[in-house]
Amino acid sequence: MPQTKKEIMSFLGFSRYYRQHLEDFAIHARSLYRSCHQKTVFEVKKERIQTYEKIRYALTNAPLLLMPDWKLPFKLYIDACGEARYGASQMECLCLVWALEKLHYYLDGSAEPQIPIEGIDITDVGTEFLEEVRDSYKLNRNCHILTSLLDKDCKDAALANSLDDIWNTSYDNGRFHLFDGILYHRYKHTCVMVLCSRLLINKLFLEFHDNIYSGHLSEDRTMERIKPCAWWPSWRKDVIEYCHSCDRFQKANKATVKRFGLMIHI
């Protein structure tokens, strides 16, 4: 999933190249286009993740093929890059030769009356160069991006299925958001960072409970201080357990000290 506004714009620019093959592309990509506005703060939401997955699935899965209408003309488009050992015009010409060789059964007898190129002799073209063009797919950026999309995010489904129920519930409710590569948990009007490392959680307890400026406060007071800063699935339970394991908190806790005596007459 693209994590910056620039990556989203790059992905949309690539997808527009194939939009004529993607049904309802404008409708599906609407939420991604909104995130690219100049005054919009970029964030990864569940809706945008689903939109990205729909477009990626449409790009990387073969469409349903139908028999062509032989009454309509067949148009052949070629493109090549001039960064290799041959010039761009030579590369495009040899791409045309290769396409005519492989797709001649579509182009021969086509209803298109205009024939811009005639008299191409492919007998002198060596197979070695054709193999080089065929294997160097990275020169074609569109083909390279399509192949990279097939390998990208391949573990997302397995990772999502392995999450605990509380993670899945928060994800389904759209509470997770990604800002500048940092995952946040949003609930009502608050948005806090998500902590997954036990080391960071212990440091948080040291700052908000054991620190000299914290005063070993009770569970409720400690929760009030942690709530606007961080979130993890069992944070309330962990706060209670940590406070109960604190020796100074137990000695100063009103629930554990000796009860005051009854009031008596002097």
C-alpha cells in the first residue's frame, strides 16, 4: 500500500494508463484522488486500502476474454525505451516486427483501411535480439510495475487473518490510520499512536507512573495520562497489573492501608 501522497499519485498515474480496461475506474479511485489534494492531510484509511486492493486486483488478474469482433479494426500500439544498447526508433521498429510476427492472425485481413507501414521484411531479423527485447521487460516501466504489483502485499491477507479479534474489530471499524509511516488509533475525537513493542510500553509506564514527576498514581489517574498518548489492545489491563505490581503504589494505596478508627467522644 502506498504510504505517501507522492506514491499514491504515482500509482494513480500508472493505473490511468489501463483505465480503459478497468470497469468503473473513476468511481473506485475517487477516494484515492481525494487524498492527493494539496490541502488534504494524507492518511491511510480502510476505504482507501480497499480501493487500492480493488485496483491492484483488476490490474494483476486476467480479464474475461471474449471472441473479437472481426468487423472492427485491430490497432497495434508499441512503445520502447532508448536506454539500452540500441536507439529508441530501432527498438520500437523491432517491437513492431515482433508483434507482427506473433499477432499476424489478428492483423491479416483486418478491416482497417489505413496501412501506415508496408514492406517490412522480418527474415533478416536475428532471434538473438528478439530474445533480448523479450527478456528485458524492465525497460518497459508499465510491465515492470505490473510484475512488481503481483509480488507486493502478498502476505497482507495471511497477516490480517492471524490478528486477534480486538485488532480485527478495530480495523473493521476504521479506527487505524497511517500518517507519515506511523500507525495511529482513532476513537471519537482522539487519535493516538499504536504501540506494539513491549519495550516501548514499559518505557511508557516508567514515564507515566514510576517517574519522579508522576508520583506512582492510581490506576485511574495513570489511565487518564496514558489515554491521550498511546494505545495497544490490552492497555487498560496492563495498566492495572503494572500498578498492582508497584511496591510504592501498594504501600500508599488507600485500599490497602489500615482503615481509620471509628469516631468516638472525647
